Amino acid sequence: MAGSNPNAKPMDLTLKIWRQKDKNSAGQLVTYPLNGISPDMSFLEMLDVLNEELLVKGEEPVAFDHDCREGICGMCSLFINGRAHGPERGTTTCQLHMRHFNHGDTITIEPWRAAAFPVHKDLIVDRSAFDRIQQAGGYVSVNTGGVPDANEIAIPKTIADKAFDAATCIGCGACVAACKNASAMLFVSAKVSQLAMLPQGKVERKTRVENMVAQMDVEGFGACSNIGACAAECPVGISLDNIAMMNREYLGAKASSENV
Amino acid sequence: MNWFTKTFSSTIGRKIIMSITGLFLCSFLVVHLIGNLTLFKGDDGVTFNLYSHFMANNPIIRTMEIVLVLGFVFHIYDALVLTRRNKTARPVGYSENHPQENSNWSSRNMGLLGTVILVFLIIHLWNFFVPARFGGVAGLEGLEGVVIDNVDYDNLYLKVVQSFQIWWYVVIYVIAMVALAYHLIHGFQSAFQTLGLTHKKYTPFIKTFGVIFSVLVCFGFAIIPIYFFFAA
């Protein structure tokens, strides 16, 4: 296989995985031995191997979220050995490779924990609270009409870069999972500041921040204590500066918007 | 609820109250410390007693005292409301968690540090503020008198000297000041972040200043009981 290390020895692992039948059932950590794992596998491929073994044995496979497996969709999650997306910084679980673990390791795998992210099954949590926050204002309304010329609206490079950095948020929820308060401030602030910085987004900026923050509070996320765990665990490196910017936006909007 | 109460009962609104009151309480610490430094004048407390007399009687100071109490009340009340909310936001915790890999201990334990400071504050007020202000009222023991330039004053200085001869009292003070230092090291820069006052040019200065401020102020307070314990 291209890129694989011929000297890499297969690893034997002990997995402790959160198993939960459905939303209303109580869950528990179940221990599975798993042998012969290649260090070149991704973490999700390792779980695929486990699931194949479970299927053969006639047991229920472990349910976990995944989609692109390229680190860009934000679907994978998992709290691995006490860290969101595992021990590596700036990495999603699908991009985490087994070479970061050792032969004989015990790996604990839990779902995101937050009241706003209820567990559906095993390691799958319901992250639709993020969707509802987005629907509350995380968009730019486009009216019909002729298509404007490209580059008609001048945007300074520094602003475009900052907006792009905020826009890289993949909405995986690691910020919520890592935060001691299960706060969604990093996610919401990335969405708010991304649009607030650009001319197209400025039109709705006041109502946007008011509605998105209100929805964030309704969903039951905690408040921000500025501990910085969210930014440290964020797979795409969303900065805490976005939270400061959202607070500025929020205070300004509350003080001056027409919404009483 | 109207827009105003709605704003300040949102999570961000409450954090804004926390930061404004927090920074206000920091300004109080500066004033309090500068006043306390008159204890070191070496004049058997003459300057300190005159200063404490001024603080107890000046109308502007007395008005600010009410604002100060309100600062504490809002800071503590919002801390309680937010802590409760934050606990409900994660009803089921992780069986394995390593927060030390992504954040500082003091930043995660502001509530614990704040509680230590609150307990200290109650002890501190009971020892100095209550006898000075309410001595003689409802049977409370007051302070001894002292004559300075033929005028009678309360001898708060004597109370300070006597209090800090008790070793465990000194220990409580020093522990509380260490807790305060850690509370401020996170709190000072965090307040600016919450208020949205961040900028490439100023934030590094605010962070450094916050650490120096926290350590210096708390060291200044902590040295007082230590000095009087060993001077006796």
C-alpha cells in the first residue's frame, strides 16, 4: 500500500466504548479486545475492524458518526482518552491515525457530553441544536435580481482572510465537548463573525447576532469562562478572537438594534 | 422581559456583568492596598488611623461603599446563576477527561477560588470592618480609642497589630491572597476578552499587565499580616 510503513507492527488494543441502545436507555462502557491493528489505519478504520468482528460474532456493531473521512465535513466526533477528537491537536477523529497509540494501550471512547447534544445511540449524538442556531441567523439573505460583477465589492485581504478563518468551522461540536461548561460560544462566534466581517453579511448583522445568541441560550449550552479548551481542541483552529468579536457584536446590537 | 433585562440575563449579558463588576472590584483592590500601605509608615499607626477615619466618614467614600457592595453582589449572584447553568449544560460527565491538556487549572476553578475569597471576605469584614463601623451597636465589641493631636480616633491600627499576632490568622490571609492572585490572573484578561476588548496591539500588553497586577497586588496584601507577625 502506498505510504504505508512496512516496518509498522500490528497493535493489540483494549477498547472501552460507550454503548447505549437508544436515547431513553441508560448506557455503559463496554470493554472489547481488538488485535492486529495496523498503525497506518485511521481511528475510524480501527472501529470498522471492530464492527466487522462484532458482526461476525452476531453482536450489534458500534454506532458512530462519520462521512467524508477527509477531515472537512465535521461529521465524526468521539471523546478519545479524555480528549475531543483524541490526543492530537488540530485533527478530526477521521484524520487521527493509530500510529499515535501504542501496542497494549487501553483506549476509552465516549460520545460528546452536553445536555444540548443528547446521545442517540452508542457514540452518536444529536447535533441538530447547531442547525437550529444556524437557522436563527447564520445566513445572508439574497434578493433576486441580476448577478453582480465579480469583485465589484472590495474586501480588504486581511478581512477576507479573517472571515475565511472563521468560515473554516466544520460544526463538529468538539468545542462544546471540550468546554467544561458545554458552551457553544466558539461555534456560534465563528458563524457570527464570519458574516459580520463581510459587506454582504453586514446588512443583517444586528438581528443575526441577537437571534443566534438567543437560540444558543434556548438550546441549553453553558456560558463562556474563557478557559480556551475549545480553541485548543478545535480541529480547524478557530480562534478565541471570534468570541470577543461576537460579544462586541452582541453588545452593540443589543444597544442599537430596532428589536425591543 | 424588556430588551434590557433580556440582554443582561442572557449568557453573554451575565458574563458582561461579571467582567464589568470584576474590573471594578480590581480598582477597589488598588485603593484598598494603597491605603493599607500607610501601615508601614512606622509612626505607630497615626497615618493609618487618620486614613481609616477618613474612609469611614467621607461622604463620597461612603457612597462608593454602596456601589462596592453592589459590585460584589452582582459579581457573586451572576457567578451562581452561571455556575448552575453550566452544570445543567453537562448532566452526564466523561468517565475519562484530561482538561489539563487544553486549559489552566485556575481558569477552570474560578468558582472555587471565588468561594475561598468570599469566605475570607466574611472573616476579614467581621474582624476589621464590623468593629470599626458597628462597634458599640447591638452589643458588638468596638475598637479601643487613641488620641492624635488632641482628637479621639478609633485605634484600628492596634486591631491590625493584635490580629496578626495569631499565626492561623496570618495563614488564612496568605492562603486567601494566593487564591485571589490565581482568580485575578485568569479574571483580569478574561474580563477584557468578554467585553470584546481584544486587539493585536493591546491584548499582549493586557495579558502581561494582568499577571503583574495580580501578583503585585496580592503580594502587597499578603505581606501585611506576615510583616506584623514577625515584627511582633
